[in-house]
Amino acid sequence: MTNLVLVDNDDGIVTLTLNLPEQRNPISDPEMIEALVETLSGLDADMATRVIIVTGAGGAFSSGGNVKKMGESGGLNDKVAAQTRRNYKLGIQRIPLLLEAMEVPVIAAVNGPAIGAGCDLACMCDIRIAGESARFAESFVKVGIVPGDGGAWLLPRVVGFSKACEMALTGDVIDAAEALACGLVSRVVPDADLLPQARAMAARIAVNPPHVVRMTRRLLREGWTVKLDTLLEMSAAMQALAHATADHKEAIAALLGKRPPNFTGA
């Protein structure tokens, strides 16, 4: 399981690499799902984790589903339709639910094709940076299935309803430039600069107070779905917690003292 997901921890900035390059890093097999869920859960539970970067080994971010297994029983698809439903709920759907519930920020460093569930995996992350060779496709329709991993919920929130419909109903591939134009990614960089740029962004996040970063991430996620009054109530409660931290006092002292702050997570 460890070999399926490589973890590099650089002082709280964790690079998580999908490691099935010969298969272009599919995420639909039970072993990869378990590896992702276990690794992400452990990192989120550890307050030493400041930011997670997700990328793929080799020349692809993720091919999404394992096409070779789609016609076989025993994978997500089963000869009993009701069991297929359970396989999705107990399998790949655990990934978007976990990434939605997590507190630590997650950056997708899209280093090549992000296809089907791979495109959705990128959408599950908070920030998406693409290398120039990145390609995206919400391509489930091309293999005769629907987005079973939450893509119909994720994609419209990222690119808007019209563009999401265009991508999902045509299954067309878009390049990095079009992904930037429609807001699927926040920036496009030369391939060689992708991970350095992602780590530089992660570092700019990691220098901030860790509890406040995590609470801000939760508020941004909750803001997708809750009413304004509910979000304001949550914001007030989290603000009370933020005001009580030593890091808040340190931030004010550093600002008034015209010096860099030293945040400890206290």
C-alpha cells in the first residue's frame, strides 16, 4: 500500500504522489483508494501537517478509472447492480467525502493528463496548479458511464454550470490554457517549474497560523453549500477560537513591533 502513494514531508509541507505511472495513476482500484484515504486521513489528523500537495508519478496526474477493469466483475463494477452501488459508496466515493471534510489545505499539482475521476480528483483539491502539458477531461460519457465519484457536484462549483455541462456532456479534452481561462486551475507554469511553484505556494500558506488556516479552509468549504446566516454563525464561533490563540497575540505583537511573526500553533 505504501508504494501506491509516495509521501515526502518537508517540514509540514507534504507532497503526496500517486505512484502507478505505468497505468497513468488510476484511483479506482480498492488498493489505491485505501492508500489514499489512509494517507490523507493520517496527514489531516497530524497538526504538524500544514499543506498537502497531490501530484502523479511519471507523465500523468491521474487517468481516473482503470478502464481495463471496467468490464470485469469484482472491481467497482459488479454483475449485481446493487453491489456496484455499494462498491462506489464504500470505494471511490470515500475520497471526495474525505477531501471535503478535511481541515488541511490541499494543492493539486497537475503534471499531465487528469482524466475522468482524475479531473475530479483535481477538483476535490482546494487549489489547482497545472503544468503546460496538463490536460483535463470529464470524460465518463466517452466510456458510457456517469461521473460516479461526485464530479457532477464538484465540476460546476469549480468552472460554473455551463462549462461543466460542456465538459461532461461532450467528454472533450481541454488543455492547460483553456483550463486556466475557465477557472479550472489558478495558474499554468512550465512543466519543470510545477512542483517548485506548488511548494512555493504551500510555503506561503504554511507560514500562517496553523489553526487559523485550517478553520479558514473549513469555512470556505462550508460556504459552498450552507446559507449565509449559517456560515456567519460558524464564522463567529471560529473567530472566538482564533482570538483565543497565542498565534493571534503573536500576529498583533509582530505587526506592532514591525517584525516577522513566529507562529507555533498555540
